[in-house]
Amino acid sequence: MTGFAPVLWSIWGAFILLFAIVKLYISRLSRDEEDQIFLGEGFEHEKSAQAAIVSRINKVQPFQKAALGLVIAMTAVVVVYYVFDIFRQFQ
């Protein structure tokens, strides 16, 4: 079973890398997003630019949640594997 642990760690690392890439992409998209804007009548171009940013971020959010779910699930698998390995060694 010693060959199984590196596979677990590799898959876990790949999921972490995927999550990091998605987070970096979202942070890159949202760097020009404003939290709160008070616009007058003549700033429709700014309003549409902010709406486009929010729209792109909302499209990527499901991928971020899925990547986070994969990281959490794989972390649980790794922990359970090592807990079972500890119990097996003491039998």
C-alpha cells in the first residue's frame, strides 16, 4: 500500500493547484471591481464596465466552489487513509 500514498498526494496537489489557478483568475478579473460606486448621469460606461466584471466573476464562481469542494473531499480522503493506516499498524 506504500505506492498508494504518493498517488493520493499527487491528486491532492493537483486539486490544490486547480483551486489556486481559479482563485488567481478571479482575483485578476476583480482587480478593477469597485465595492461601491456613486455614479452620476454621465457615467453609464463605468456602470456597464462594472456590470461586465460582475457578470464574468459570477460565471467563474461555480468553478471556484467545485474546486474548493474537490480540495476538501481529497483532504478528507487523505486524512481517512492515514487514520486507517495508523489503526492497521497497531493491530
